[in-house]
Amino acid sequence: MASGCIVDTCPVCDDLVWEDEWRIFDNIIMHSRCTSDYLKRRHGMNESQFLKLCGAQELRQAISDTRLNLKDSMDFYTRKLKGLENELTRIETEGKA
């Protein structure tokens, strides 16, 4: 629920923007809820195009996150494998002595 002072008028819905419901996007103060409508209007997209674009961005982020997790996992298992190999070498070397 809006409270506090009025920050501006939203260029998307023409309603007042209150201090607890705004964001700045492209140097324009608007409601947080109006950002997607602003983007659709600005780029001349319909709803399905916008959803497709958002879906593609979410997939790009998921791919990036998965690559990072894979790298972290590979680094972890590489260190773990190296530690086990070192332990085996130590045990085998002590057994020969």
C-alpha cells in the first residue's frame, strides 16, 4: 500500500508514484510494476515477444549459473582427487620403507 510522499507521476500508467513503490529505469521514475509495460512500449513488442525475450534472458542466466557451478564442482573434485592420490602415494611410500 502506498504511503509517504509522492515521488513523480508514472509515464506508463499516469498514476502517482509514491516513495515506497518506485524504481528508476532508463533515468525515468516509474512504478516497479510498470517496468515490463514500459519495455514493451519502448521496443514495440507484444506480450508473446516480451515473454520470449524474458525467457531467453532467464535461460542465458541459467546457462551461465550452471557453467559456474560446473567449474566450481570440477575444481572441488580435482582438488579432492589430487588429495586422495597424494594420500595413496604417501601410504604406498611408507609401506616400501
